[in-house]
Amino acid sequence: MAYEHDDGTASLFQNDYKEDGDKRPDYTGKGKVEGDMKEFALWKRETKSGTTMLFVKWGDPRDKFKAEKGEQAGF
């Protein structure tokens, strides 16, 4: 049985394809926003004062993650 996200939740996993110095996200995953499945990307960044911050971006799933037959994408 596939994992079912509750609305307003997401699961992010470490990006194994991330290499030092590239712009790929540190973490990627999927979640549900207002009833729709979305893809998430998260980058760990450092502010000018040296504080660690998390930058998150989400959007519609790419074709390979779109749900089929009412199932959640990617799960």
C-alpha cells in the first residue's frame, strides 16, 4: 500500500545526486498542498551573518511523478 500524505504535509529525502558546488537541491520529495500533490526541493543556505537557513520551493509534479488512476504520485 502506498503512503498517503495528509494535506499540508511533505516528505523530503537527501538528494544523492547533489555534488559540492552545484545548484541541485540538498533534499527533494513530495507532499500535498490544498489537496494536490506537489514536488518539493530544499536547499540549506547560510545568511550573511552566518545563520543556517532552509530555502524551500514547490511546484506541480513533472510527468514521471504524476499520479495515475487516483493514486499519489511517486508512492
